[in-house]
Amino acid sequence: MTDHRVSRRYAQALFSAAVNQNVVNAVEDDLNAIAGMLETNEEFRNFVIAPYTGREEKIRISEKLFSDRVTALTMQVIRLMLVKRREDAIIGVRDEFVILRRAQQGVIFAVVSSAYEIEPKQKKALLAKLEKTLGKTVEAEFKLEPQLVGGIKVAYGNYVLDGSIRGTLSNLRDKLRHDLLRQQ
């Protein structure tokens, strides 16, 4: 596991360069693709992370795989990370880069949890309501959590809006406990 400070430094440098070159979205897409391969393709991940594979070989194969698919800036950073033996930080760099982009664009990230799959129309309506309430653009990740029983839970920043049945029952239980303790 890599140090978050390392990922943050690379991401800040990359983000600054991407802003200067006006390629922020393209670089984010590149990082998502590369990090996605690392997360889903075990053979590729083992090759990139393996300490016994030489740096030159990693760079050569990475250039073959990505040079015509990613921006020159992204390729330059990937090459640098491989040279500096920071390949284990690539996913962290992507995560930090996304955080920086959201902060610059005033976007709020929310995690919406529900017991059942939410239909696309409902997702769109929920995001519209959140954006109207918060006054900012909202990017959301939708998760299934069967233990919620029903309803939804929205978490963003330091806030949690719990409209789930489980959350309602928990609040009711706490209120009853409080009332019982007050009576004694």
C-alpha cells in the first residue's frame, strides 16, 4: 500500500499541468482507464506491481499499451511513476486527481445507498433534487445495501441523509431508550 501523500503530490502536479494544457477531463479519463485495468485485470496488475519486472520493460510495454490511447501528459506521468518505482500509487493518483477536479469545479460527491436497484428516472430525479437543495452539481455513486431494508441513504461530505427503514427504526429505538431513561 502506498502513502497517500505521494499520490496527492503526483496528482497535484498532474492536475496543475492538465489545467494549464486544458486537458483535465481527458487526463481523468486516461487515469480511470489505467486504474480500471489495474483494478480488474489481475495479470496486468501483477505485471505492473511486480518488483522482479525491470523498469525499462514496464515502461516499454506501458508505452505500447497506452501511448496512442492516452494524452501525452498522462503518458509522461505514468512513465515518471514507473521510473521512480511509484507504480503502486497509480490508483491513488487517480483518486486524488478526481478530488482535485471536483473541488475546482465545485462538484459534490455523494454515495447513494439503497436496498434495491434504483431506476434511471429515479436516479435522475434524486440527483436533480440534491443539486437544487445543495446549489451545486452532484456526482453520485449508487450502491446496493440490502441491510437497509428499504428507502435510501445519501452520504456527502460530512453529512448523511438517512431515509432508510433501518435508519428510521434505529432513530425510533434511540428515542424510546432516551424516553425510558428520562422516566426513571
